[in-house]
Amino acid sequence: MSNTLFFQRFLTRRKRKQLSLAIFSHQVLCVNTHGDVVVEEILAGDTIEAVSRLFEKIEIQKADVSLLLGRNQYQSILIDDPELPPEDMFSALPFKLKDYLSESPLDVVADGFDSPLSGRFQAMAANKASILQISTMLMRRQCRLKQVTVEDAQLAAWTDTDSTEMVLNSLYTGGIQLTVISKGKLCFQRQIRTLALDNSHQLSETDIDELALEIQRSLDYLRSQLRQTQIRGVILDLDSLDDKALALSLSARLTVKVRTPEFRKGVPFREKLAFSLLETPESLINLYRDSLGHKTPWLTFEKMLGAWGITMLLLSSVYAYEQWQLSDASKNLLAKNGQLEQLRVASQDLSSRLSLHLPSEEKKRQLNALKQQMADSQRTLSAVADHDKASLEGFAGVLRDLSSASRADISIEEVNISPYQLNIKGLAASPDAVPAWVTTFKRHRYLASKAFASMEINQREDKLLEFTLKTQRDSDEVASE
């Protein structure tokens, strides 16, 4: 398959892609659900640089990635049962392994499971910094690291989860790896370095006899360890040109059946590991958690949006309340106008009656007094109406100006307003924010005339700064009115 077609598949935006990344001692490879494979060689032992080159090559974007660590990337440790609850396993297990590690427990991530061997616990530990570096590189490409597992745990994909089987695979450095999986869990492993495959991955008859002898020794040892479970068979995957013929030869020499894996026939062993990870929803070992090394920011866009929403709701509520007050004042004004109209009608009636009679001096005096009383009532009603209108306009104008003068570092919690006073209470981000905010009032029509007599700034128990602004009633203005 050409690289162009491979890249097109990786760049498909129809849905979020699923990728598997595998890191071994000599190479990094990436596979996808279409069966495509991209390999990058590790130069001078720089694994992270090889991963970076691989990401650049495939232009990885918006994908969920599962990571598989080869045997040289982690440590497999068999210890006594640490007796840790599942919720504390990820954080506490590295400290249980400190006597077996050359690194600090703070620099290590670890996971494990109860070993099929009675009273033992199988732990896997890896370097935290390398995993975090890969996770960061993926996040920069809008990708997510789903899980990090290890080669020994992933070999369970070759075996029957209800039985115990042995898996044989070739090592890159030479020799053969022998691994026993019991009901999906690593049970036993050893390396046979006395046997070396040639360039064609072929074994001579003598080598086959020696390999059968080593396998039989391991079978005999495990029979004494696994008393209730016996090894059902051997799975052979040496990347040989004819693994089936080798399996038949070994079956003739052993007491158990030897077979080749059914999973992705003809695919190299390490590529099979990567592909099997795509088909494993959740591995027995996971050395990664979403919270590993990533702190959730306190201030997020969602929180800011929520704060703005609450602020707008409060402002809308204040506006609705002021509108209700304005409506109530309008009704009172209509009632006063009705009373005025009644007085006007009464005045006209009296005038008409007066024209029919010659008034006496007493009547004139009474009439003048009544006119004076009516004039005073008219002035009183006009003053009340003008005062109510001016007060309503002033209150609404002040609130509009406060809304226009809003700042990100000032949060108003309470506003007390009257014809002669304006008191404001709220929260500030810093002590300097309040004076800076007040100086902007001179640019607003209604706030420009307000002079504040006092300002108080206090720190509450929750560490927030609370301020209070108070104005003082102008005695001269009150006297003039």
C-alpha cells in the first residue's frame, strides 16, 4: 500500500480514529484499524525522538491512541501481595516497589494483578516521564492517550482466557522468550538464550531437540507450582518461515499440543501485538490515568461563561424590578391626574355658580382662599409628578451607567440607591481595582455627579476582597428642595 493512501486514511475526519502505538527496543510502530503499519527505527536509543518523527510522518491528528511498551521499556516484578485496595493501587504501588527499582517512586508509574501463583502479586513499572512526554505530544495534536499496557500483559490475546498456555516468541537480541499465561494473567516467563535463530529464523533438528527439552523442563516445573491447573498447550510465534512445521516437530517431542496463533496469520509478532491492542477495550495492565501529570485549571472557559450568564441574569432581574417600579409610579401618576381633573371640574362648577350671583366680600375672600388652595394643590401635584419622574429617570440612569462601567476585576453584589444617596457593595480582584473603577464614573452622565464619602475594603474568610462605597447626602441640596 502506498504512503499516500495510508496518510489519507489517517487524515480522514469522518470520525475519531483509533490507533495503536508500540515501542520496542529498536523500533516504534503505529497501526490503525485499516491494517496499515508505519515503522520508525530508534536511533542512538532516543525513543522519544523516534516517536516524534513517527507522528510527523503520519501527521497524526484527532485520534484515540493506545500505547504498548516492549519488554525493555518496563520492569516486571513478582512480589508478595501488597494488600492495596483498587482505588489506591495506582498511587501507592510504586512505593511498595521502591526496593526493586533504581528510580524514585515519584518517577515511576506501576500497576499489577494477583498472580496465579498463590500469594504472589505481579507488578509492572515504567518511567513516568516518558509516558508524560508521549501524552503531551498527543495532546498538542488533539489526540488522547487511552491506555498504556505492556507486552507481557498483551500476550493474553494469543491464549484461551479459560485455560493455561505457553507462548514462544523470538527476541530481537537473540534467543527465545518463553511466557506462560494462565486465564489471561502472566504466570511465568524465562529466556532461552542458548538457541539463536539464523537469518531465516530456522532451527536445526538439534536445536529443535534442545528447545523441546527446555520447554519440557518448564512444563515440569510449572506442574509443581500450578497444582490445580495444567498447561493446555504451546503457542509458537517465532516469525519463522515455517512455524507450522516447527510446531508439528515440537508436538511430536512434547506431551502437549503445539500450535501457531490464529490471530492475523502472516503478520510479524510485534505487529500482531500492536493490532491486538486495537481489539482490546481494556487491558489487564494500564500504566496511564487521565489525571497523571495534568492539573485541571481553576479558571476555564466554561466557568467564565457561567459567571457571565449569572451576571446577565442578575442584571436582567434588576432591570425587571426597575421596570416594575416605573410601572407602579406611572399608575400613581394617573391617579393624581384623575384627582386633579376632579378638582378642575369642581372649580369650573363653582365658577359657573359664582357668575349667577353677586358675591359678597366674604364670598370673595372665600373664593380667593379656595383659588389659592387649588393653586397650591396644583403646584404640589406638579412637584410630586416632576420629582417622581426625575427620581425614576435618575435611578434608571445610575443603573445603566453602572452596567456600562462594568469591569472584569469588579463584581457588584448590592446597590442601595435613593434620591440623595448611592451605596455600592461588591467584590474586587485587587485593592487597586476599586479606585481605578471609580475614576471611570466621570465619563458617565449620572455617575459623574456622585461623590463618595467613604470607601472600605476588607478581606473575607474565603480570601476574597469585599469593598463598600458610600455617598453623603448634600445638605445644601436637600435644603434647596
